[in-house]
Amino acid sequence: MVRTPTGAGLRLEPFRAELTGYCYRMLGSGFDAEDAVQETLLRAWRSFARYDERRASLRTWLYSIATNVCLDMLRSARRRALAMDLGRAADAGADIGGPLPERAWIHPVPDGLVLPADGGPEETAVRRETIRLAFVAALQHLPPRQRAVLILRDVLAWQAGEVAELLETTVASVTSALQRARSTIRAVGVAPGEPFRPSDPSQRDLLARYCAAFERHDVAALVALLHEDATMSMPPFAWWLRGRDQIRRALLDPEASCAGARLVPAEANGSPAFWQTRPGPDGVHAPFGLVVLDVSDGLIGGMTVFLDADRLIPLFGAPDGPARPPRT
């Protein structure tokens, strides 16, 4: 019987956040990413006595395990997407249809789950940019091994030789896969957007005006903050809108009114995000959805409202409540 060395868990745990970020980019779901990392750390803990630091660093060894776990999970999975990838824009007032299955969607993820606290400013900016919903959705167009190569090379800045060793292939194969992956990402296109920058006064001002207009239910003021071709979507429904006029008409619809709703700051996908809460019959506000915004050039370019609040709260923690502790 091989005994796991004392303290193995303490050596593995510091890698949890960066591994979760890697798995989230691979899988497109915070829930799946957590499961993948749990499995990765469990496998590593069980085999820690056989780990040989002369063959690979602990970080490389863990990424190798995480990659294999993700590739296994992706073997029979369908591609996750945003509404804009699933069909043409609807007209405001059109029937939104029925919800699609959970497996159809890119899901949001809390920043604290996937962004290591010890990164430098430049590294943190790259990692925030590459957990934006639009970037994660673009990654899902890649075959799983190409996806791993692009994340390891272009996001995490691994050398080609390191990636080749991890994937048990050649440097030439890694270079070819990276070229194909980059070509696909360019063809798919990534919606413009900026990571959340709390210290940026212009971004803070834009978000303050957005929240004030939303909570006043001042549709004219809110729409004035949108790009001309801004989008609005509401997973798990495939229905989505493009353009200020369509969004204005939807917000003015009395049957879908957000009057009385509030916005509570959240941290999701490295982007400006808010819980939208609505008052119940007793006047007490409860979470209705998680709003993730795309911001660029001083305006709002996209509003994605994830409506399954009850499912997201265990991952994010309740609005104004304590952050959910990591799973053990």
C-alpha cells in the first residue's frame, strides 16, 4: 500500500484557483470547472507518493492531470454557447420560447474562483480578459486539444516544449495546433469588451449611470448608454436582441418591466456584473438574475442576464452575503 505523504494537500491547494480558471476556459461552466479541479486534486493526492519532481514541476504535473480530466469530460459533450451563437436576433415582443438545457450554455463564474490572488498587474489583466463570456464562448469552437494548446500558450504563456511534454506530442504538432486554433478564433471573432477596472474613473462613472438609470427605470437614459448595435440576452432562453431600438422596446414592455428592481455589485467573468433583485409580494428583494456586461469605448455593448439565480447562488454566494467557501 502506497501512503500519501503528510502535507500533500497543503502543497496542492495553492494551485486551486489557477487550475479552476484553466478548467473553466476549457469547459465553459463554473460548475464543471469545480468538478474537474476536485477530480484533479483527488487524483494528485492519491498518487502524490509517486510524483517525481525531477521529471516535472508540481504545477506542470497538476496541469497534465487537469488537462486529461477536461479532455475526458469533453469527449461526449456538446459545445456550450451564448445565445448569439445559436440563431438570429429576435424582435422585441416576440415569444421568447422555452428554456434550453443547462448543457447548452456558457455559464458565468465568480472571479474569486478562477483568478489567483498573487498575479502581477499584466498577468491579472490577461486572465480577466480571457474569462470574459465572449472569449470563453469563442474557445468552445475549438476541438478540445486545440483549446488546451491555445490556453496554455496564449493565455498562460507556456513554452511550446512545455505544452508538447504535457500533451505527449511534438513541438511541431503543438505549433500547428496553435496556428489552427488562432485562425479559428479570428474567424469566429470575439465581441469587443474590456475587463472590469475598478480604478478606472470613466468606467466607474459609466456603471454608476447605468445602475442609476436602471433603478429609476429610466429607459431613455439607460438606452443612451448602449452602443448602437448592443445586444441583450437571457439564458437559458435562446431569444436575444440586437440594437438600441429593439432593447428600448423590450424594456418598455409593461409585461416585462424591471420597475422596482435593484442592482447589487457582483464579481463575474472579469467583467462588470450585478445581481438584479426584484421585490416579492412582501416587499423583500430576492435575486432574479445575474447581469454580466460588456463595456467598450465608454458604452455598454452587451447585457447577458442569467436568469437561473437559485442555481447560481451556491456558486457565487447570495447578494450582499458572504462569498461561498471553496469546496473541500
